[in-house]
Amino acid sequence: MSRRAVIAGVGHTAFGKLPERTSWDLEVEAARAAVADACMSPSEIDGLLTDPGPVQGVLDGITPHFLRLGAQLGLNPNYTGSEILGGAGSVAIVERAALAVEAGLCDACLCVYGDSALSAGSAYTYGRGDESAFGFFGAVGLHALAAQRHIHTYGTRPEHFGEVVVAARAHGVRTPHAQKRRAISMDDYLVSDPVVEPLRRLDCCLVSDGAAAVLVTTEERAADLPCPAISLLGHAQAHSLSTYASPDHFESLPAAHCGPKALAQAGITASDIDVAMLYDCFTIVVLLQLEDYGFCKKGESGSFVEGGRIGPGGTLPVNPSGGLLAEGYGGGMLHVIEAVRQLRGDAGARQVPDAELALVSGHGLGMNTHATLVLGRNV
């Protein structure tokens, strides 16, 4: 296929507690912002893919999300659908849009995430099967088991988890729209409230109302647009559906399988990456991804993040917008948007100098789903 897909537009709403706004209202705003950012006409949009988020995708999932949002946007697309892959969903729909555009199924595909999880409440307190009788609730319980395994196997210390949070908050200070814009110290982290041992409140991502969107189109169409398009150099997915019944479920993420594939497709290695947008629902997930993507060896992520290495001015900037721990919970779509802004050179005070290659990850459900994008400046 000669058609190449690129990212031509991005947009998002405010993030935080927005009880006066419905998720649909937020999604329409983000979608229109992405189209406007690309300087394209709404009439050109012939594809719509959505990541409904935890409330709309699970609690309110009877009516297909794409159908209701498409009606509100006034679209009758040639290609549509919704993905429910937890935190991997946003990266996955950008991948799916690229495949659809390159296959000629559509020419301009909107990818939209949105939810009102903070105002709706109860989206993350679900039980996990029979284990609920023993207090095993929500995503935090499951990821706490992974953190305990890492501590037991590799001697990871609380300060290593704290380095991830401190770096995220330092990045958030430089992000005007971030939900958390106050820097914290390691002492602040160590005295924060415990949630599920060993994870503290500050180890856990924010809960947010908000929406974000990305517009994928053809390289040929993007050539006529004023904003520089961003190339999709590689992408892959991998999933671990046996969940925690598998004895090695907590040893690594599916990133260990799809990461090398996406990097190889792009013709690069992890050492070539300038900006790493790593899904950070919990601090342990960042540590595991640093290992599984090959930024460091297995078991060495704790020492790797020491000394502000992933913070502002560090040798590997991770989530320079603050990520899920500081910017806001955008389902992973904000990670894609920040990668685009960094590669465009539009990130303002948080701009990583000479950023040319970015890795974006999505991680979801019970450590079951994972998706990887490699993006590059289109030169």
C-alpha cells in the first residue's frame, strides 16, 4: 500500500472535576479542537474511533459509544468503532486509524477519548472475582501485587517508586493545563497515605473528567496543511489474557512482546528514543516498562530512575507533560498528544530539545492489554 498515515491534529479539553459538563459535551469539544488544529474541514472527516473510558465503556456501555458520539458530531463515517482495552484503548485506536487510512477505508479518522470518571464516581472500585471476599478491589490491588513482586525479587525500594512521582510532578509544574501543578519532595511522597501496600496514594494516577482527540489522515492530505504532520513509524500490540492465574503475570508486561516489534518496525532501538510517553496508572507500571522496552535491564529500573533521570532535564524525559500522575487521566490519549507536541516543538517550557523520536505506550485492565506507538518528526 502506498498510502501512509500521519497525525495531523490534536486537541483536548480541560481536565479535573467538571460536574457541569457531560462526557459527550467534552468529547465534542476535543474532537472539534483536533479538526481545527489540523486546519481541516469537519466535512472531510470520514472515520471515527472512540475509547469510551471506564464509566462510558463499562458502566454505561449498552449503547455503542461511537454511535452516540458520531450522532452528536453529525458524522456518517465510512469507518467507525469503539475499543475497550482499558488504558491501552487510546493508543490502540490511533493504531487502528492508521491501518484504516493506509488501507483506504477512510481518509481522515478522528480518534476520541472522553469520560467523566471523577464526577460519576465508582468507576474504579469494582471487585475482582472471588478474591473480592479477601479485599481485592480495583486496579490498585492488582498492581500492588506487581509492586510487591518487584520489591521481593529485585530489592526495589519505596524511594524508587517515589522518584517516578517526584519526576511527574516536576513535569506537571511546567504544564499550564495540568491537574496537579505543585512539585513534591521525596519526603512528601514517603509520608503520603498508604492505599494497598506497598502503593501509596501518590503512586496512583489521578481520576479526571475530560476528553482528548487525535486526527489521523494521509501524508498526501497533510502535505497541504500548515501544521507539521507527525509520522507513525511503528506500532504493535500484545495482550496477556490469562491474567494473574499465570505464575509469571507479574514478572513483566505485554510491552516486552510488542515493544521490540514496534521499535524494529521503526528501524530503531530504545536508546534512540528522545521522549518516552509511558502509561503511568501506577508507578510500578513505569518501572516495568522501562525494563520491558529495553531502556534498562530487568530489575534495574529502580536504580535507573534515581537522581532525576526521568524528570525535567534528565537523560530520558518520561511524560514531560506530567502524565496520568500529574497532567490528568486522559485514557492514554494525552500521552499521544504530548508526543505530537514535543515532536512539533510546540511544548513550551517543557520542550525537550531536538526531540525527533517518541515512544507512546498504553497499558490496561488487569495488566492484560498493551499497545505501543513510535512517532517521528516528519522531515
